[in-house]
Amino acid sequence: MNMDSPPQRRAVFVDRDGTLNVEKNYLHRIEDFKFIPGVPEAIRRLRNAGFLVIVVTNQSGVARGYFTFAEVDVLHRHIQNNLKKSGTRIDGFYVCPHHPTEGAGEYRRECDCRKGQPGMLLRAAAELHVDLTGSYMVGDKLADVEAGERAGCTPLLVMTGYGSTEIEKLAGKQVRCFADFVAATDYVLSTASSH
């Protein structure tokens, strides 16, 4: 029996709302979903270069009762179908439905998966054999930066979504900032080729 673990791969963990798609408060309806320009092509370029592309998204709207986990899944299937038309896909979707103080029932609780905690990234890394130190976390919020740092990834902030206001919270942090996911992808690929 071969006990060798599969080789580890590099990944780009990416926030969903405001990073991949246009920010809509508590997005859950397919008709409200719209990719930020250039995102499908950027995902394809990353995957062609050997990176896994993994969505890690806080969806406290589930805890708050605004929509269900099933509706989140429907939206993620819609994203995959759209990306298929561009010849690519997301390698994994990881969702935190919790909120520490809002909502009711099982989803209202402290957890280790809500960004800026690293739980979703650590789970994805274990399940998909990711080398965290060679990976990136791209998002538009301080919570994305913190989750990436805590998981041992290189965090990148984009100015789409909430990025242009969240940048003020980064005082003292050495975080690279980019106009959008396409620009962040260009940076990732330029550093990957120099390794």
C-alpha cells in the first residue's frame, strides 16, 4: 500500500463578492450575479499555469435567514456553468454560513471558518493538497487579508467591491494592492514564472 501523499499544488484562494463578481448586498439570486470584467479569463489563465482556484466566501446571509445554503449552491452551479463557456472552472467552493451574533439556530455561533479566521483555507488545503506557503489569498476586505495571513498565504487586496474603503484598515500591513482580480492575476503569474 502506497502511503505517499499526492504532490502539493499552489492555489489562488479568492473571495467571491466584490472580487470575482460585482458586489451586491447579500447576493443570492442568479439574475443579480455579474462577473467583474476579465474574471473568467483570469481564472482560466491561473488554472492553465497550474494553480488551483478556490473560492472561500463568508455568507452570513444564511445565518441571518436571508437565503438558504441550497440557494448558495444554486448560485455556485450558475458560476461554474458560466465559467465552462470560457473553458475553465472553480476547483472548490468553501462557504462559511455563520455569524457570531446575528441570526438564529445552528448558524449563529463563533467559528473558525469565518474570514479573517483561516478555517476555510485550511480545510481546502487539506482536502485539495494545497501548498499554503506557495499560495495566494485575493479579496476586497481586511478579513480576506487576515485569513490569508493566518493560513500562511500571500494576501492580495483588490480595489473592486469594498477594497477602496478597506485599504484604510491595512495600516502597517505589508499587503500588495491591485485594481482588480485581473491585475492580481497578472502579478501572481509574473511571480510564478520567476520561481
